[in-house]
Amino acid sequence: MHIPVKRSKNNQIFGGVIAGLCENFDWNPAVGRILYVLLSLTPAFPGIIVYLVLLLLMEKPDEN
């Protein structure tokens, strides 16, 4: 099962997950990463687990 959002190929740090989500919604990837880190620091949000699940579910970037 894959979600129709692709990971970023050009703007990635680890897997391109956050940048891919930001590109899909036309957001600034730097702001998206900062918000994700801040959200991950809260005890109610399992940030690393969510990131790994998204890494597995998101489509790979095009090889062009």
C-alpha cells in the first residue's frame, strides 16, 4: 500500500518524507521540518515512528 505523495528527490535530508509532503502542499520545506521537529518533541506525538511509517508508505521519487 502506497500513498500518492512522492518523497522529494532534490530536497531531502534523510528520506525526503517531510520535503515530499511540503512539495505536495506547496509549503516551504524548512518550515515543515521545523514544525515536524517541534511536534515530535511533544510527548503525545511519536515522531520517529510516524516518519518511518511514512518513509515506507510514500512513493519513491522519479528517477528522471
